[in-house]
Amino acid sequence: MAATAVLVWYLVIAGPQGGMVVLPSTFDKREQCAAAITEYQKQPTPTGWSVQCVPSASPFTNNGSAE
């Protein structure tokens, strides 16, 4: 059986001092994450802050042990 990678997208906010915050929301598709960024950018944002979608392998893949 071949293992398939399923990506979960996280919304990450980076601050001007180099800190990052991963929001607790996850998205199944990059388009959903991009839509959240579009909504976020409708608000005035402080200088130096950035928002991006970061993919991560799902914990439900068959690439390791379940222990």
C-alpha cells in the first residue's frame, strides 16, 4: 500500500521582531487558507507584520508509528 501525504494548511502570522504565531485554525485546502488571508488583509495591519499559509503533513498519514 502506498502512503499518501495529506497536507493541512496553517495560518502563520510573523511579527517585525521575528516572532511567529500559528493560529489554531487549520485548513484542508490552500484556497481556504488564502481566503482567510484575504479577509485578514481587509483590516489595517501594523507595519512589519506578514501572514502566510504554511503546509504541514497531516498526523493521519501512514508514515510513522501511531505511538
